[in-house]
Amino acid sequence: MATERRVRMSGWRTWLETAHENSPWFVRRPVGTVVRTFQFYGADDCAIYAAAIAYYAIFSIVPLALLTVSIFGAFISREEIVDFVFDQFALQSSHRGIAATESEISDAEKQQGEGHQ
């Protein structure tokens, strides 16, 4: 399978080299930069690093949101926070959603109150 991939890639590379040689200089330079970028991206296994960054970014959003809500809870009323959350995000404005959001905010307020004592 790896051999087949090399054969396919070598055909691609031959076509690319031919196109590179036949193109004018003002096209050659940017195209060469883009081609080298993708070659280096593949050679350095950047897809793995990109997946790791995305994984950590997604799992850091929830704690960051809770921290932000708890900080703003000290200065802004609960109703204003709940209204802001539902205005910003396309959430269903159901009774369960509102109750869950209010529950998270009250938990954050309790934790903040315990931290000040």
C-alpha cells in the first residue's frame, strides 16, 4: 500500500514539477511557497499537533466559561448573567435549559462565597 502511495505521489510530483518549470516567475514563487508549506506540514506530522491543540482548546472552554461566570457573578446579578448567556448562544430557551444555567451560576456563587470566608 505504501508503494502504491509513492507511485501516486511521484506522478503528482512529476506533474507539479512540470507545471512549476513551465509557469512564469511571478506565479512560480508563491506556488512554490505553498507547495513547500504543505511538504513541511506533512514531513513534521503537524496534523498530530493540530489535533492535540484542538483537543486541549475544546476541553479548556468549559472551565474558562465557569471561571468567567463566577468572576462576573461578583459584580452582576444572576438574572443579567442568565439573560446574557441565552442572548449570546443559540440555546433553546426551555425551562430545563434556564434551570440548568441558573444552577451552574448558583454553584459558582457558592464556590466563590466559600473562597472569601
